[in-house]
Amino acid sequence: MINVEVDKTANESNASVIRRFTKRVQGAGILTRVRRIRYKKREPSAYTKKKFVLKSIARRAVIEELVKLGKMPANPRDAAHKWQKPSTNETT
């Protein structure tokens, strides 16, 4: 751990001491290290990964069933073009 120390001279104001201290802290990289530790994203545990995979497998099975029943298009990206409203100038 790096300790930052600043001594006040006789003719120096409190504001300049605080300014010098903050510059030293920035230069030492203490704040960046603390923030990196604070906001670090944890790696998911094996159990969490397993739950996510099982959930996605179940979701995929439901979608496949809906596609077989014809309630959902096989490729959702093509569905946007296929299921557009008919234009108003077409005659029926």
C-alpha cells in the first residue's frame, strides 16, 4: 500500500496543502486502484452458469414447439418483413 504524505511549510495555505495532497494521490494511482477493486464484476459461479444454460435450453425448446405449431415464425428476423400491414392502395 502506498502512503501519501504532505508536509505544510510555514508560508503555505491550507488550500494549497490540500491541492498538493490531491495531486500526489492522483499521481500515485490510489483512487484508480480502489475504484477498480470496488466496481470489479465477479465471475459467475458454476451453479449460476448452469442455471443460465438450463434456462436457455428450456426457452429454446418452447420456441421450437411454437414454430412447429405455426404460432411463431421460424426466423424472427424474416418475420418483420413477412408480417407487414398491407398497403392502403391494394385492392381486395
